[in-house]
Amino acid sequence: MPEPDAPSVPQQEVKEIGRGLASWYGRNFHGRRTASGERFDMNALTAAHPTLPFGTRVKVRSLVNGREVIVRINDRGPYARGRIIDLSHAAARAIGLLGP
């Protein structure tokens, strides 16, 4: 008997939303409520963005070393001038943003 066709998986729209500087936040905000209402977990792969809907998944790539991480938008920010996204500590660590 032939296998039934696998259900089609909708293609997700992929587009570049910006290039620029990222910052990160961690321990001082750990456990505090984010703009989405959930508690900030510095060890989760999340990020703050000024306009993207909460729950949006974003691939962030370091233009310095090419490392990538996928984060979920759950907060608003960044509030540092000239930055386009604010990553959790874990997300920043994943792409090598921590350190000098």
C-alpha cells in the first residue's frame, strides 16, 4: 500500500530586517517581567526588539565571526542608542558577543 503524502509544511517568510549593532542584558534583569509579561530568563534564547511582534523568531548573525543564533522576541528595546536588538545573555554568548 502506498504511503500517504506527508502534510505540507508552510514555508516561513525569511527576510532581512536590519544590520547593525546588538547589545545584551542579563543578571540585572533576570526574573523581572518583560514587556510581553513573561519573566526574563537570561539563560533563554530571547531578545528585545522595538517593533517586531512578541513570539517572532529571529536569526541573529555575528558579522565578526559568522556565528548564528535563533532568538524569540519577548521584550521591547534596546534602549542603548544605535542598537537594533538586545539579546539575552545566553544568546549573546552563543554568537560570541560577550567579552572584550
